[in-house]
Amino acid sequence: MPRFQPIPPLGHPPLWVRARALTLPGLTLLLAACTSVPLPPWTPPATRHPASPRVSPETSAQAAPAVVQVFPVASPAIIGALPTAPAGQFAPDSAAVAARFPAPSVIYNTPGLQAGRTTFTTQAEISAWLHDQTAAAARSAGIKAAVLSIGESQRGVPLEALILTSATSTDPTTLLAAGKPTVLLMGQQHGNEPAGSEALLVIARELAQGLLQPMLQNINVLIVPRANPDGAASNQRVTANGLDMNHDHLLLDTPEAQALARLTRDYQPTVVVDAHEYVVAGRFLQKFGALRKSDALLEYATAANLPEFLTKAAEEWYRRPLLAALKGQGLSTEWYYTTSMDLANKKVSMGNTWPDTSRNVNGLKNAVSLLIETRGVGIGRQHIQRRVHTHVTAITSVLNSTAQRASDLGQLRPYIEKELSAEACKGEAIVEAAPTPTQHELVMLDPVTGADKPITVDWNSTLVLQTLKARARPCGYWLSAGSTKAADRLRLLGVQVLRVVEPGSLLGDSYQETSRATDQDQEVRGAIASGNSIVKVQVSLARGVLDAPRGSYYVPLNQPLGNLAFAALEPDTQSSYFANHILDSLPSTVRVMTEPTIKLEELP
Ligand SMILES: [Zn+2]
């Protein structure tokens, strides 16, 4: 065990317990003056110069209908034929409610959407479809596509991704060197949310051989149509072992989340879209006597410590065009929202601030990270064409925005990465943040008449976060030599981890446990029954000199993913590696408070 010799505090205030409100002021040019990397000009889409050679915003907003109208159309007999759900499994919409959701003017014909089908596209059909797209792309000059094997599900089902590009090769090195933004589209992390998966097959085909193909001149696209095939096979939300993989993107306990992390680490997408569906009735009907209405619920990353410029890009370059594109198709939208299982608690929350979901973790990886949810859980195949149309319209808008902003995004990413790297050893970072309580009018539906039912709810907004706990940002973290599992998980996230080559001393703060509770957090951990409880501790810090032995680890924060390492390694949060048993003990982590002078090496 390394020796950690406490030294008395130097009269500094306990920064780590001083709460402060996070403000989100408008971005200023002062930021730009601090760096040699020029900021992208912040031109709102509506005022962009019409002479711009890029796709105009107007074209962007209208692109979705122009594209989708030419998709192959199946028999008109499908229109209006709403397959009935298995008895007892669903509570399908009443006729009056169903009338509010007419089928779109196009019909999508993926395998799972064929007339007469009662099951969605099978895993074998998805694989065949992806391979068909690579063959089709090969017939187009200048387009390359490949099916990537990215892992296996817990039941041994191959996990596959499709990469499409106009670069000379599909490997990450070539794509990163070419410098065009890569968009990662993923669907069906939750197995009972099929519309995103079917829509991604449509998108794959239109990129490989359809009207979206010209976008590949400006962007690369990675598609993982079905991230959780085991869950899909049994129409369940969670993976085979009962974990909610959408909360596993920091811990990486599941092979499914690991596969996505590896893909993200290698291709470093600039934009990530996570396609889901949401519960229509359930506890919302029980709490509010109403059904949820919106065709699409949208949100971007809302974790603490996100660069303001990234949030601004998500809002102005992506969400606003998304709203216009969906409105143009007669599709309604709302912020993503959820509510607790406690029927007495009628508070409604925008998605959480925890750094565990794809949405938030990919934001902390400095991607524009978007969540798109359609109205689909609990209603079987009802309105499935409209649900797929919503996803296709939304994703087309995201691809359009990326193609249009490729140059701006190419400046934004290095700017953000430089700024974040420069934050090491400086200021404070937020350990725990909470949404801001406010009120919001939700338009829901009367379950009998189908009429709009506006309801004003207590609403937790994640657009402005309250800091509950902040702490001085260290220069890096020392991890004991036994912390190999944590080091491996961090590296899979793309975080740089170094190893101590020669023993030496580090000045740092160790964590002293002041209280402890264990808690089974259902929302975070899903329906797991394996006793994987979370260790919730409160800590104080003690300054000291650490003798770091050879073979122990150092995680520097002067790297672009420093805030992701901070999220994993500060122990006193429900998402942390300590709370979730990836790090076994508090003394295995020390906050290093001055730049280390000991000899370090890159891991192989
Ligand atoms: Zn979901």
C-alpha cells in the first residue's frame, strides 16, 4: 500500500463543499481571445448569408419531406390498417385517440414493416440489410461502406455497425485524417422501442443508394440500428442480465455498452443520435389522467461541466432545425420528459443530469449528443409508420445540419478540446448538479375523447443546473496499481491513462469517508436483481504527499476528456466508479493537485 502522509491544510477554504449556481451566460468573444484556435462565427441559422455555398437552412428544413416522399412505397392497402396488439400486453389507443395520429403520406417498407408482419425486423434481417447496403454503395463511384463487427451481446448475438463515407477507406485513421465530421446513429438500446431501429434501416438505405447519398460528400455516418438485440428478441427494455444499458455508458458493465464505447473511441463522432421510444400511458395516465401526445421528445446533453459552446451548438445548429423539420411534416414536439414511479409524486423532469446515459456521456466526450424519442412504448405496432416517419424526419434533419455545419463543427471541436485541456489544475468542477424547479405546460391527450388536454406541471428543467457540490479541479488522478479495471474502463471511454514508471512523490488530496449508505437505485441500475447496490459515501479531503509506486496509474486532466474522468473518479456520486464497485476502496484514488514530475509512460 502506498504511503499517504497527511499535511495540514494551508488555510484554503473548503472549495469542494461550497455550492454555487451555475450560470449560462451568452457566449462572449472574450473566450475566443484566450486561445489561438479561432472560434466558429456564431451565426444563427436564420441569419446565415444566403450566398453560403452550404445547404441553406430553408433547404434544410424542407429536405426531410423531399427525401422521404421518394422512398419505395408498398401497397396502399397498408394505410390505415393498424395491427392489433396481443391481448393483455398493451393498452392501445382508443379510436378517438388513434384518429389524432394519421399515417404519413409515405410508407416505409423495411422487413419488419411489411404488410402482414407481426414482428419487427429480425437480427438476421438487419445484418442482411446492412450487407445489402454495402453492396449497393460499392456500385456508386466515390462511396465506401462496410459492416463493422463491434462486439457480441450477452447471448452471443453479433453487434454490427454500418459505416458510410466518401473517404478512400472506412477505417478510423483515414476518416479522422480526412477531417469531415462523423455522425453516429444508434437505435434500440431499449429492446421494446423498435421504431428507431426500423428508421435507421431506412436511413442506411437512403445514404447507401438513395437521396441522402450526396451528404456523404460532407459527412461520414456510422449506424448501429439495434444496440440491444437480446432485449429486442424478448421485447424488453433491458439487456439479457436485466441492466438498463442506457445508464451504462460511464461504467461499461455490459458488452453492449462496451461495443458502443469502443466504436465511439475509435471513430470519435462529432454528433451522436440516440433513438428511443417513450411510454404513452402507464404512470402518466395514472398520475395525470391523460396520454402523452408528442410525436417526438427531444433533448441534448445536460450533464454538469459541459462546454457552453457545445450546448449552444446543440440548441442552435440542431434542435431548432429539428423543430422546423418535424413541424413541416405536421409532427408535434416537446422536450424529453419523464416522471418517477411514485404515483404520489407528480413532478415531471427533463432527462437527468447524471453522467451515465448515452446522451450525457457522449456530451462529455465533446459530441453534439441528441436524444430523439417517439410515441411508441406500450402500443405495439400502432402508428408505426408515423413513428418511423418521425425518426426518419428527425435524423435527416440532424444529418442535414451536420453537412451544412461541417466547417463550423470542424472548428468547434478543437476549440472545445483545447479549452477543456487548459482547465486542468484550475477552478472548480461540478460534482453534483440538480435541475431547476419551474412550471411547464404539457399538452397531453384525453384518453377517451382524444382532445388536447393541457396540464401545468411542476417541471425540473435541466436547461439551467443548480450546483449542489463543486470541488477544485485537480491536475489529475492517481490510481493504485490494483485499479486495473478502472483504468481499462477509462481507456475504453477514450480517456488517456498513464502508468508510473519510476516511484515518486505526488502532492494530492485523499478522500476521507465521513458517512456511508447503500442504496439500490432503480432508476439508474434498471431492474437488476443481483445485489449490485450503489455505495453512497460523503467525503472530506485531506492534503498530503503520496509515494506513487511503479505500476500505479495517473489520469491527467489536461486532456479533452478530463471532465469524463472527473465524472468517473470523484467517488461521492451515484454514477462513480467507486459507488459502482469498479474501484474497491477510497484510498485507491488520490486527487493530484500539482503537475506531477515523476516519470510516466503511455500504456500499450
Ligand atoms: Zn428508451
